Amino acid sequence: MPDAAPPTPTPPPSLPRRLVTALRRWVDSGAGGPVDPQAADRVDWPRILPFVVLHLGCLGVLWVGWSPVAVGVALGLYLLRMFAITGFYHRYFSHRSFKTSRAAQFVFAVLGNSAVQRGPLWWAAHHRKHHRHSDEAKDVHSPHVHGFWWSHMGWITNRANFATDFVQVPDFMRYRELRWLDRFNVVVPVLLAVGLYVTGEWLGPAWGTSGMQLLVWGFFLSTTVLFHATCSINSVAHVIGKRRYDTRDHSRNNWWLALLTLGEGWHNNHHRYPAAVRQGHRWYEIDFTSYGLALLARLGVIWDRKSLPRHVLEGRVKP
């Protein structure tokens, strides 16, 4: 009996078709169907074009100049959105470190989405997998497995990492508003960018700024710096710093990263006990995010914050 003929390989989609699919996915992250396994480990250049434009937009400061208002808006949006990433995307959606109402949960998701780090379910799913496989082969952004620059930003350009792994976030899948925000995660950033431009044009004559200046400083520059500060926790905080606890990974505490990220730099502390709402385990370890969450608790917006058990502080410590 003759051998069966080998299956005919599926030809890759044409360039125009790939461009159309990429354009659809800019707006709808669920468009285009599953990723071809043979192409999963490649950089999806058409898909990451907005990411490239975001960085190139920072060069606009050479043309628009600066003003106290523009710099203040950039700094304010950096701090607000960093708090949203660390306090909401990370400590709430990824680790359930406190409880809140459904309405506040959606507001938290919108604020986190404005940081242009995709949807809350996508972010939480990736982070939960990171903790399960930290610095192992399945950790897609481990600098010890994949190299420093891949862990810092290369992994988000990978086709296999664009889709949300809903299996990792069953606790939030029942909220249709979160599913919608995760799927159409470009809507909030676009509204923020347009709002900054319109505000700059409206206030420009009185405040010494302009629409383009607020757009460049408040959106492009602020968002890019925010992105790299956040990604430094994946890369720098697993390479540079001190290890208080003998965790199974290479996580490290880094004080200057903690200041830059409002508390996330106490990364070895966090990997020792991820559920705690506070990541600074000593009184002198500044954790601005935990202070902000404490204020929200006093206001009744959140409750049931998970504290740090005494046995963690008294556990195995690196010499």
C-alpha cells in the first residue's frame, strides 16, 4: 500500500490580507481569528505599528517646545496612570488584593486602559502566568530565559502574546463590560489623545500651550515613559537589586524602581507574597500605591485589603 501523500502546507496570507487583519486588530483585538502556530514566535510588524508611532511621537517635542502646563499634564498623567497600573491592573485585577464594587471596578479598568497597556483581562492573564512560571521557560518575559531586551519589550511584539488567555481570568470573565474593554482596548487611549488635543486648543491662548503640545507631552511622551517604567519590573527588577527573600525566581528589590513605579520596585517582596496589597515590607520601603489604596479604603471605595502575614516577615531570608 503506497504511503499517504504529505499534507499540503497552507500558504501564508498575502501582504494586503495581513495588513487588513492588522488594521482590524488595531481596533478589535479579537479580530482575525487564532494565530498560526507556525508564525507564533514572529514579530507582527503591521500589528505593532501604533507602538512604533507612539515612540516616534515623542520626537514631536523638537517642534512643539514645552510649557509648564504641558510638563505638568505629562507628569500628572504619568502618576495617575502609573497608580492605575500598579494599584488596579496589578494589585486588583491580577492578584485580587482587595475588593470593590462593580462600578468602581469598571472605573479602575478604564483608568488602567488609558495607560495604553492593553485591556485589564489581557494584562492580568499575562501577569498570573508570570507568577506561575517566573523565570522558567513558560515565563514569556524572563530576562534569564529570553534575554534582557526581549523581557523588557520584545515579548509584546510576539504574535503569540497578543491574544488574551481567558482561562487565566475566569473570575472576571462574567463581567461583559470588562470583556468589551479588553476587546476594544484602543478606544480609551484614542479618547484620551483627542481630549488632550481639544483641551490644548481650547486653553492654549490663556495657558500658553496648544493642542499639539498637550498631545505630544501628555500622551506620547508621558505614555512612552510610563510604558518603559512598567516594563522595567519585568527586566531590570529580575537582574539588578537585592534579594531579601529566597524565592524560586530571580526577583529583586530596587529602591529607585520603587520610586519610579510608585512601589512596584519591591519586587522580591512581592514575589514572596503576591497577594499583599502592600509591597514595601519595611516601614522605610516607600510604596506610594499602597498609601493611595489606603486612602481609597478610608473613603469606602475599596475594602478587605489583604495584609502581610507575620509568618512572611519571619520566613526564610537571604543572608
